Amino acid sequence: MVPPHTDPPQCFLAELTEREEGNLRARAVSRRFQRGATLMHQGEAPGRVLVIEAGRAKVTSVTDDGREIVLAFAGPGDLLGELSALSGSARAATVRALEPLAALAVARDDFEAFLEANPRVALVILRVVIARLHDADRQQIEFAAYQTVTRVARRLVDLAQRYGEQTGAAIRITLPISQEELAGWTGASREAITKALHDLRAIGLIETHRRHITVLDAERLGQMAGLAPYS
């Protein structure tokens, strides 16, 4: 079992009532995206809001010096683009599909009308945003407090919790993630990530394949990550 870490950011769609979800779908159109397609661009004007129905995406931001930072990964039920749509500000991040993806797309005006007709949903969005902020704050603390191998271990525990598939005693992380993406999410160089993964493989905690990682010993990985053992 994966040791406890933090609660994953709340899933927007799962928090809606049947009536609220039906009202949302009535205002939405279904969209499909190929792997690698860009759903939203950093800096573009606010527009549609998306709710992922199937598939997963990565949320990134480019720094002033041109480095791509991975902010988060999004999956089924997650809401995208709502802050830009509600505030009228330019999009703060780019979102790209990691695999074929299906989503509900709601025009900005229709999304505002949906919230006016369903005021409780504003509280759901607030909880989702707070969970994201807590997740971002935790990552900033980790960047300052831990060495790269520990930060990588914590990211892998996070991925195993959110996207893990039990295969015997091991946990296969089903989210396809490259070393470059892991580096961007961990706040480390590609070279540092390569060394950290090598070290974790050498002590028998993980196996790596192209864009896939399997956790072989979740309890020991959690200990290396500085997390309490599962009980």
C-alpha cells in the first residue's frame, strides 16, 4: 500500500449533484483531443472552461528564462480554465493532453450563467482552488527543504496514490510521464532526475520503462520520501 501523503485536489465533477451535472452538460459541447494537443495556451485571452471526462493532461507554465515548469496533472472530473474565465485575466498556464482526451467545453458566458443558476457550485470551485493552493504550497516547501532524490520519491508517492494500479506487490503508475516532465514538476535538472531515478532503481524501490514507472516497494519509498508508514 502507498503511505499516506496528502489528499489529492478535489475532483470537480464528482462534487456536483445529479441536477447540477445535468445543468452543466446542457450548456456544454463534447470535445475530443489527440495526444499532445494543446487545450489552453498560457497568456491567451479567457475563453471556454473545460471539464475532463476521459484522459489526462499536464498543466505547465513557462518561466521568463524559457524553462517549462509542470504545475499539475489533471484527469477525469477535473475543471480547467475556470479562474481565467471568471476573472477575465489571461490564462496563467498551458494545458496539453498526455493521451487521447475527451472533455466538456462550456463557453465563458454559459459557465457564468451556470454558476448563477447553481450558486452552490461556487463553493465547490472554491474548495477545488483551495486544494490546488495547498498542493502548490506543499511543493514549494519541498523544493526548499529536500534534496532531489527525496523530492522525486515524494512525487512518485503522489503519482502512485493518484494514478497507481496494483499489480501484485507492485504499483504501476499509469500516468505516462517523461523524465523532462518529472524534472519540471520536481524543480530539478534533467541530470539530477536521471541520477535520482538511478539511485531509486539501484536500491530496488522502482522500475522504469519509457514514460512509465513501477513502484516495487511502496513502504520503503514512503520512508525515503519522509512520509509516515501506511497503517
